[in-house]
Amino acid sequence: MKLGIGLLGAGFMGKAHSHAYRSITTYLGTEVVPDLVAIYSRNKDRARNAMKRYGYRRFYTEWRDLIRDEEIEVIDNSLPNFLHKEPSIEAIELGKHVTCEKPLARNLEEALEMVRAANRSGVTHGVIFNKRWFPGVQLAKKLLREQVLGKVTGFRFAYHQDWGLSSDTSSWRFKRELAGYGVLGDQGSHVIDLVHFLIGKIRRVLAKAKRVRGADVEDYIVLLTETKEGAVGTIEVSRVSPGRKNYLIFEIYGEEGSLYFNMERLNELWIYIRDAPEISGFR
């Protein structure tokens, strides 16, 4: 069965998503085959080149034209944060299923408006949190679900990059009006999702944010958190950490054992179990 895909955005994420659509049937053996119908960019040359490079049948330079395309069943919104709400809601009201890049919106009010529109329409909708699906993260989820660590008491998550040190601060990513958030939305959304996915919902937060580049959004943030189940932990996120390109790690501590994961070695998960005396450390 084919599923018509319309992609909003021909930048880096558009490239990544297009590659995923072309690979998903081969790697996962799904019965549903993504049909790359059309791609949008407001720049005509970029849109045309993306169509040819990624295998779409046509391109648009107006996003409304793409979402009205009758062959498209799913809208993939990979546009900047300030273009998440309006195209997504219009697509939903046309009966299209929508998947949206993170962060879902620039603020809670926009996010709730999008969710309510989707719930009214009954379409399938979601946010792209791909890091849940790393083999090491999936194994961690399995071990935690089976309570191999016992009750989780503490955790530490960190995500550091350095691209913010050399980026042009006139970019939309450094403007609160357009981005809504700084690094909290860019990378922090992934980390918060992993905490929710692996450990549980966060109920209390104490945070400190810092601006390094002089923009009006945060470049570095540290959170002290507590989950609904009573585990306490820290989350730190930065886009101004020299030498760190894509450094995401987590440590989870339970009454009976511990887990350690490093995304730079994403097929590995380190584990320590207290009742295994023949093991003196992580394996």
C-alpha cells in the first residue's frame, strides 16, 4: 500500500527525512510504501533540486499548494518553528495526517491549538523524536520495563553541541519571536522526551539558563528535575560546548543497577547489576 508524502522544507531535515522515507521499506519491511509526491521550498531552485535529488515527483514554492495536493495523504512539516502551527493546522483541517518536527510549537498556546485541531479532525498526528528508536535506547526501555534496575532513584541526561559558537546570530534560531526557544527547543526537547520515554513524566523543575552569544534565547540550560514516580535527576543542554558535535549521554540509577548510554556509540548500552558478584563494573 502506498502512502502519499508531502514534505514541507528542503533543508537539512528535509534531506534527512527524504532519506528515511526511501529507506524505511528496505530496512523495516513495512507493507506501507512511502510515495514521495511533492516537496516544498520557497526558493524555486532549491525546491527543484531537492525534487530531483530526493526523488519527488513535483515541487511547490507555496506551502498551501502542497497541502492541497489531492495525492498527498501525509504532511511532513520540517519548516522552522514559526511555520509549524499554521501549515499543520490547515493540513489537519483538510484531513491530512501530520507529522511535525520538534519543538511542536513556539509556546504552549500554539501547541495546544495544534493538538486540539488534530483531535477534532481525528487524523493521525505526532512529533518527530527519532532518538527513542536507537537500538541502545530501545534496550534501555526494555530493561527498565522489566525492572532489571529495580526502582529508578536518579538520572543524569546531557546533550552538548558546539555549532552555536560559530552560527550567524541573525538566524531565526537565535530570535525568540521566530524560534520560541533556544537550545531548550532545539536539543532539549529530545532530552526531555527521552526522560519521559525511559523514566516517566517530569512533575517539578528548577532551571537556570544562560545566553552566550548575545541573542535573546538561551544557549545553555541546566534543569534539576523530579518525576512523578519520585526519581530525581539533572538535564543539561548546550549548543556552545567547544569540541562537542553531537554528544548525548544518559545515566540511569536504580536500587539494583545502573545504565549508561552515549549516542556517539549508539549501538552500545552499558549496564551494571548489583547481584552479579562476578562483575565488578559496567559491561
